[in-house]
Amino acid sequence: MKTAFVKTLTVAAAVAMMAGCVSTSDFDKHVAANDAAIKAAAQDAATAKSAADAASASAAKAGNAAAAAQSTADQALQASKASQACCDATNEKIDRAFKKSMGK
């Protein structure tokens, strides 16, 4: 059984050699092409990471700007409410003064 397996492997190796003899130079060309493709992919990945890092930093800045804008809007709302309360109190005083003067 073991010898049959060895014979099969020997025949398969011989067939492979005959069918697809690849010269060393062809093999080296393929290796060089693959190396170039790997380097290009690594460079593309580095470029993509750099772009993602820049986008993340930009998003963080935008978030900070939005928080500052919300804070300013909250302060403006509070000032507006205080101004409205003052206006309402002034109108109430004027109404009382008018009613008092009309009652005399």
C-alpha cells in the first residue's frame, strides 16, 4: 500500500513537471509581481488609515463645535426667558398704574 502511494506521488510529480515546467525566471517574475501588489496594497491601506484618522479628527472637532453652539443657544434661551419675564413684569406694572389712574 505504501509503495503504491509512493509510485502515485512519483507519477504525479513527473506529470506536473512535464505539464507545467516553469522556469526560474518566470517564477521570479511572478514573485516580483506579487511583491509589488502586496506593497501597493499596504500603501493603499496606510493611505486609507490616514484618511480615516483625519476624518475622525474632523468629526471630533465638529462635535466640539456643536457642543459649543448648543451651549451658546442655551445661554441665549435663558437670556430670552429672563428678558420676557422682565417685559411681562413691566407690562403688569403699567397695567396696574393705568387701572389705578382710571379708578381715581
